[in-house]
Amino acid sequence: MNYFDLFQIEMAFDIDLEKLRTHYQKLQRLTHPDKFASASDAQKRMYMQKNAQINYAYHVLLSPVSRTEHILQLRNYPLPDANASLNDTEFLMQQMELRDAMSQADTANALDDLTNVIDSQQNAIEKHISESLAKNETASNQNAASALTKLKFFTKLRSELEEKRLGA
């Protein structure tokens, strides 16, 4: 299923999040299980499944990682292997340096500085993915898939950094 079509938005990395939210709320109102309390059990199940599908699709499109994966899947382009970045020694070194910096960050200022570095890198990767997916060519899809592996790393690192901030 094409989640972009479901929410009536153009298939692209850069989407109008407000339009997505508006269509999500509309679809939620139309399919919410409470609306069908007097329906048959089969109809209740159908609307519950449809509602769950809408929720899932919404969260896929909200996430830059999942959105990229969905676009590549719609294009029948294979998703990168989780270990795809192992051949990129420069990126591996960057990962180790950032993980080391995170383990040593023990003040709010140090955590803020590292957050800014990670956000900057993540924004650059998202821009690269957006530009690559906009071309929709084999080579550009390959570039987007390669960058997706890096985006996953930065997304995970950013999440871990937020956990550390909350624990500090």
C-alpha cells in the first residue's frame, strides 16, 4: 500500500507535515472503532484493522528513516543491509569518535554541543536523501539507500543522547 496516496500527499522525502496531520485526523474520525460500536463483529474488526493501518502509515511517514524506506520499497529498490556502512571507513571512524564524545559528555553544555553536531550531520544527510530521491534514478536511489544507513545511525545516536540527557 502506498501511504502517500492514503494521505493524499505527493511521494517525496520532504512532505507537508501539517497536511499529513490533517488527513490523519480526518481518516481517524472516519474509521475510529468507537464510531462503529453497534456494527457487527466483522465490521468492528475491519474498522479496527483499518484504523491500525492508518496509525501505522502515519508513523511511517512521520519518520524520515521509515519514509525513506517506504519510498525505496515503493520503487522496488532493495533496502540497504544493516551492515552496509562497514565498507565506509571514514564513516566508521566518525561513528567511533561520536560515540566516544557521547561517553565523555558529562555536562549539559557538552551534551548540547554534541547534540548540535549530530543534528547538523543528520540534517545534511536528510538533505542528501531528499535530493537523491527527487531524481528517482537507479544511481540516485542507490545514493539515498546508502545515506539511509547513515541516517539510521544518527537517529539512534540522537535518541541515545536524549536518554543520557534525561538520565544526567
